[in-house]
Amino acid sequence: MTSPDLFDAVRQTALAAGEKILEVYRSDFAVQRKDDASPLTEADLAAHRHILSALHALTPDIPVLSEEAADIPYATRRQWSRYWLVDPLDGTKEFVRRNDDFTVNIALIENGVGQLAVVHAPALQLTYAASTDHGALRWRNGAAEKIRTRRVPQTPVFVVSKSHRDAALESFLAKAPPHDAISRGSSLKFCWIAEGTADLYPRTGPTSEWDTAAGQCVVEQAGGRVLRTPELTPLRYNQKDSLLNPTFLVFGDVDYDWPARLS
């Protein structure tokens, strides 16, 4: 399958998964708890099943790692040079609270780096997609447009998590230069950087690789960067046994000396 065909097919897969999520969202759904106490709904599972089936049909030779089927040993995963990394419903806490800030995340990873990705927010009718061939795009109500990060304005805008504000983040914000701060859920924080609505997303709390891969690809193809802290090296995937990410910074303006300004 050619790259344009795959790009559109994966976007359509995310849209269809979003419809399955909305069917549950509009109902009186039940909430279960995983072993780590995080929420799980039928929407997570319905989206997972659809995406898994669609990706296996599109690319039968490329393995899939999904949040809802993540118990794949590193001894197996380390053999993968190319694989799909999926969060069928990113922002389940936002979904349960019915505040619309949840997404479908699908990313194609090659040698630790995102090459193609879709972040779809079904309740907001917003879709972001990116690839090394297409750059970064946004669909609003079905209309596509290219997106780019922006130059940092006089007062930068920080975007932070709605559900994961911790003491480390509060300390970071207190010490940072003057800024405006806004909250969003799920991978939409990455997308706000990519489209030039915000300038910096500092992440001090825990995330897993499926939470960030699609959003990172969109940001990078829009001109931004995602750097792990404190090393300030690019965030990469499938490099270790644990699927937890380190802390990181996401920023759009690569000519703005964030490390010096945040030191």
C-alpha cells in the first residue's frame, strides 16, 4: 500500500473508532477499574477491537502494541523495527467526566521514531494527522488544513494536564518566566502546540508510550520538538522493558532557547 493510501486509511480507522466511542459516550455506560486503578469503559474496548482489526487488515505484517493489549514482553518487542503503537481512548478520565477532551491515538513507529500518526477527538469533531511525507494537518468539520507551530509571543502560553497536576508541575510553573497557563486533556495538549495555540507543554507526571507517540509525531511534523528531561534528548519508543515515559517538554518554537529560559 502506498503512503498516501495508508495515511488516509489510518485516519479513517481512527474516525471509525471515534464513532464507536461516541456510541458509548452517549449512553449510560459503566466504569471498571484496571489493576492500577485507572478507569476502563466499553468505549476503550470497542475502539481497541476496531483498530486492531483494521490495522491487521491494512498491514498484516506489522505488529500492534495497544494499551488494551500491552502485555507483550520486551524480548519480543525489541525485535520490532516497525510497529503500530495505539491508545484506543486517550483521556478515559475526561471521557468519564464527559468533558469531550479525549482522543484516539494511532502511531506507526520505525526504529523508535513516529513516522505516521493520527490523533482524533471525536466529541470535538477534530482530527490531527501527520507523516514524514505529508507534514502535519488538521481536519475541522471535515475540512483539512496544514498546521505549523508558532514563534513564541511576548507572553508564552503553557498547556498543562487537566487530570494530572502534581507538586512537581506546580513548582515548575511557579519558577517559570511569566506565562499564561491553560488546561487540556489527552493528546490535545500536543496538538495545541502543533497548531500554534500554545507554546510549551511540560509533563512532570507519569505517561505511557501509547499516550505520547501519536501526539509527538504531529508536533514534530508541525515543526516542534519533544525532549525528555533533564537530558533534553528526543523522546524515543520501544527502547526498554518499561513502557513508562520519562518526564518531558513539548515546545513549538525550536529557535526559542527554552532550556536557558527555564533553568
